[in-house]
Amino acid sequence: MDIGSLLPRHVRYRPDHLAVVCGGERLTFREVSARVNRLANALSGLGLRKGDKLAVILPNCMELLDTYRAAAALGLVCVPLSPLMRGSGLVTLLRDADTAAVIASAATVDAVEAARLELPDIPPDRYILVGGTRPGFHEYGAFVARGSTEPPAPARSSAEDPFNIIYSSGTTGLPKGIVLTHGIRAMYCTLFASQFRFTPESVVLHAGSLVFNGAFVTFMPAWYLGCTFVLHERFDPVAFIESVEREQVTHVMMVPSQIVAVMNAPNFRPEALRSLRMLCSVGAPWHREHKERLLPALPGSLYELYGLTEGFITVLDCNDFAAHIDSVGVPVAFSEMRIVSDAGSDLPPGEVGEIVGRSPMLMPGYYKRPDLTAQAIRDGWLHTGDLGFEDADGYLHLVDRKKDLIISGGVNVYPKDIEEVAVGHPGVREVAVFGVPHERWGEAPVAAIVPRDPSVSADELRQWINGRVAAKYQQVCDVLLLEDLPRSTAGKTLKRVLREQYAGQHA
């Protein structure tokens, strides 16, 4: 289960197959291998050895793909960090990961240069800059030119050896570095390849951030099978549609906000997307209104994935999508799921409780945090902190995040229920519901809305939503009209930021 063995295999058996399309470059596996070998040998020349932590602070680019593969070849632990990270948050994560070397981009070099003053344990000659020059940093092109195109000595990593540390928290709170081993990434290769029906001839497009763990859901099967991987430097819905049609893309993974943007793009045509065999939503709840709009355009191609980087995942399969459209599917193969009460007892179908699960993708733990690991994994079961229920057929219905639950007048109010109503308004493009303090009820829901129709008013939307929710306690006390919702690098809506913005406006 050595991930580093995959690229040499493709070079031997299909060297001239198109491997990567990115930024105008189209490279075969033979050409990719030469690039990766140069980088791996150059990194080895810095003294990096198996188990060392290599932090990568890059946007989507060919160099990021090369770094993942070079790290695998050397047995390095790749730590992808958001290019948006700055200040103390960046220092905290670089220090927490025991970083031995850093590859950064020109857009992040100022932040990295400031951080290095507080990171004396990183040798000064182990900072590498992509896309520019700066004293004290190796210029990437000159740096890799030092390396030979011959394969480096194989690291021969085992299933237990770490391949990634993926951080789940940003600049606030305790950093949680999720350790993902070669064995876990091998499970990503095989389980997702079968679940999503990849073949070696598949063409995979990724337009979201490649440092987000959800990207590995399609990247690992493509790496495993030797598919063509098309990487966009940034998401643009018009360019996305053009690329799908031009490259005859078969597999894509997107967050719901990207899917909504594609459906609203001026060049959206079902015919342009007819090559897709898999369009999977990940990272946030996908509202039924949007699913029903897209389903006729791509019948038999839609999937939805619910999961945690820590290692529990369910998938709503394309063949079950229409019949179970309100669910997020069932656990992937070799996995188990339970719905438990606050007391830890199993709940029957239809009753809402915490989702717990276990799988062969379960992390060994949070890096250097046995205390947090013990809180998350109990008796081998991952406690997700998410609320849901199983229906009579065993399909999981995601009710909401436990942390986003609103308790109004002693009643549990699930934001997703209100969001499903609000997104049905023809003037609403996207919505996020969150709780705010309320003198009478303790908490009350507020709807942050990105309007499709600029003429629609907040008061009109509030009345429309409140006239259609199932219960009075679901009525929103206010509506915020925004140009866009605040999002993480992974594309998830940041309700914490919405609460802070609202509190600042109503202080």
C-alpha cells in the first residue's frame, strides 16, 4: 500500500497516456514522472528523509500535483495548508506539524517569511518558492533543475506510514491535524474507484482547492488507475462547462455552491455536460431544490457524499439518487454506521441522534493530540458530532451539524429544514440559516440569503419563509441579504462568520 509505487507503474505500462492537463500544459505519465523525479531528488538533496513533514502552501498548480507525488516517492508526510492562511494561524500549524521544509507560492511568500522568524526549527535552506524569487528562498525552477530525472530510491512505505496531515481547524481553536496513512489513501484509491465507477480511461476534472481533503476523493482514484486529471487553477463556472465539453470529462467532485453557480452560468446546457458519468456533491448539504433542477439534465450521473476527513463516509449512489433524494446514502463498503442517543444507546429508524461510524479509512488519530483522539474515537467508533437518522431502508438522512442546532424556546430547530423551504423561493439563489441570541426564546433563526433577483426585499423573503415553514418555532426573526456567503477553502459556508457579522451589526 505504498502510494509512491503508483506513478512508476503508470510510467512502465502506459507512459504515453495523457496524465495531467493544467494551465495550458498537457503532460503524459512519462513527462510527469521526469518532473516528479527531479523534485524528489532535489528534496532529498536538502536532507529530507522518510517521515519528515513537508508543508505545501500553494494554489492549484502543476507544482502542487508534483509535490504530492514526490512526497509519496520519498515517504515524506505532505501537509497541505490553505494559501489563505496568515499570521499566527500559519505559525501555529507549521509548528504543530513539526514542519521540516516549506514550499510556498509568490502570493503567500510574505506570510511565510514573517512566520519563519518564529520557526527556528525549520532549517533556513528548506524554504522553496514557486512563481517568483525572494532572498532566502530557493527559486522552484532552479531548485528542481538540480535533481536527476532518474527515479529516487524507493521509500517502501507501509500501510501504517503517514502520507498526509490534514488540518481541520483554521486560525481559531485548537489545531487538529488529521493523520492519513498510505493505507488510508490506498482505500481512497480502491473504494472510491469502485463506488464512482472509474476506469483507466476516465477523465477527471477538479476545479476546487486541491488542499481540501474532498479533492482526494477523485484525485486518488485517478492517481491509482492512471486516469487523465484536469486541474483548473481556480473555479469559474463558464470555464468549467467549457472544459467538461472540450475534454469529455467523466468525473467531477464539487461543493454545492459550485454546482449552483454552474446551473446559473450563461453557457449552461445539458448537452455540454453529457460526457459526465459522475457529478458528486461534497462538503455541505445539497438542497433538494437544486438536486431536482439538475437531475433531469444529468440523469444517472448524480451522487452525494457525506463524510469526515477523520474517516467515515456515506454515498448516495447515482442509481439510488432519485428514489432517495433526501438522503446522503449508505456507508461505503467495509464500513458500519449507528445512530446513537446522548446516552450512547442505538436509536431505531426515524429517530434523530448522533451519527457514529467506523471504516477502513478511519484515521489513527489527531497528530500529537491523544486527548482529542480519545474524544472523537471511542471503542473504535468515530463520533461525528452530526445529527441524522436512518430511514426504513437504512439510508442516512443528515439533519444538521450538532454545533449548528438552534434551541428556541426549548425546542430543537434544525437550520437545514428552514433552508430547504427558503431555497424554494424563485428569488433565492443560496441560503444559510443560523441561530442568534433572543430575549424571549433563548435563540432564534436568521436566514442569510444570496438573492437571484436583486429586487426582492428582506421583509418579503422573511414573510414568504415564515408562511411556509412547518412550525412556528422555525420562523426566522430576520433575513440578511448578501452578495455571497462566507466560505472556507473547502467551499463550506462559515456560519460562525455569519453569526459574528450579525452580532457586530446588532451590537
